Amino acid sequence: MITKIELDRLVEKYETVEFIKDDPIQFSHRFKNKDDIELAGFIASLFAYGNRKLFIAKLNDLFNRTDNDITNYVRNGDFKNLKGLEYRFSKDYDIIPIFEILNKLYSESQGLEELFEYGWKSAQEEQTSPLSSPPPRRGNVTLDYLKFFQAVVDYFYSRAPKTVGQGFYHMIPNPHNGGAMKRMNMFLRWMIRKPPVDLGVWDFMQPKNLLIPLDVHVARISRKMELLKRKSNDFKAVIELTEKLREFSPNDPAKYDFAMFAFGVELNQDK
């Protein structure tokens, strides 16, 4: 098994500003205002699957359509120029409703941070209620993350028009399907952890509470490092890997995400 010293060296090597330019987090780094940063990050995270070059190109197209003024674009509510925008499973009739729901969110509240904070605190309150039976948990993972994620997802599901297709639900997946929720965990990492790579504009939760964003690259390298035993790349694997990484860094287990991802990509390119 890889040691903490070896893993920390990988963090030092890979978690640098140099990697921002090739990562979807680059879209949040274009902005200074918190609303811009969180909106850019959330939207970028929805598209961040499949071929990296393709989704980066698609996101550049999307942000160009917004004139790189994402908050004002969302608040304005006119999304006609998104007609024809497609990416893999998601068509314009899946993508435009997401922007319409974001418009409603920012019209009625403080936006994404307030929504995620509500989900986080609601899950904690439900967990500590004397009337609730303790749910089964493993190790140091004490929060019911599924309830946290579900509160966020339900906001979008409850406001989605009947015209959306499966592409909408692929971009905003249901946590109770058991998937790794990679893109939501990645977005949270961006918003909670501090620079140089992450942005740290939210503070309602701490880095120690983050779960590792698990994709095929991170899963593969984690198994090579003997950090992950589970064979499926699902939510249970996320919990298992996060617990193991907490043994190395109890206050910031997600710091190893960027290191393992970049190292895994390099190994794949060398084949």
C-alpha cells in the first residue's frame, strides 16, 4: 500500500496552478465574484464527463454564448441562444431547463450556496434528531450524504418541466441510484477547499467533510495504490476510499483527489 509520505509527495507535485488550464475548474477561475465562481463551477461540473477535450470545448461554446458574464446571464432569464446546444446525452431541452431553474433559484434566494447549505444542515439536523434511528454508517463518515445530495437534487427535479429527457437526469443524477456522485463531490471540493487549485468561496462545511470525487481514473489508481478494495465505482466505493484517505489526512481527505486523478491520467497516457 502506498504510504502517506508518498501520497503527500503526489499532492505537492500535482496540486498546482499549472493544472488549472486543463481542468474544468478553469471556468470558475475566470471570475472573481462569488456568484460567478459558483455558477461557473456548477455548470462546468455538469458537463464534466466523457472526453475532456470535448467537454472543455463544449463549455467554451456555452460560456461564449453567455458573453462570459454568467451571473447576469442566469439572472436575465433569456436562454434562447442556448437552442441547439447539445453534449452527448443532453439536448437543449435538457440544458435550458437547468438554466431556467437556476434563474428561479437566484431570483428567490442567495443562490447555490444557500441551496447546498440548506441540504447540508437539513441532513445534519435529521441525523441528530432524537426521533430518528441511527442509520448504518462506516468509520468516520457520520453524515447522511445521500440526504444532503437529495435535498439539492430535489430542488431541480421538482421544478423540471415534463419535456426534459434523460439528459437532464444524467447531468443531475439521483443519489439514491447509488452512483458515485462524482461531479457533485468535485463541485463541492472546488467551492470548499482553498487555493491554489480550488477556490474556497463557501464555508458552511469544512474540507474534512468532503468526499472524494470518484471517477474511473481515481478508482483505478486507488486500487493500484491498494487504497480501495471495492470493485464497483459506486457510492460505497466513495465512502470506502474517503475513509482510507482520512487516515492520511483527517482534516482534508479530498486533497488527494487532484493528485490521484492527474497521476492516473498520466499512467493511462503512457500506455
